[in-house]
Amino acid sequence: MIANKIMALAKGKLSIAVIYLFAVTAFCQCG
């Protein structure tokens, strides 16, 4: 299904965004 691929892609992008946000927050707190 195309919808499943879109959902998987969205989840992947979301997890990347969350990890990026977490890294930036940790970096700001450390720096």
C-alpha cells in the first residue's frame, strides 16, 4: 500500500526530527 509507505516515511522523518531536537537541546544545555 502507498499509505503504508507514506506512514513509514513520516515516522522516519519524525524520529529524525525528534533525535535532532534532542541533540540540539542537549548541546545547548552543555554549551
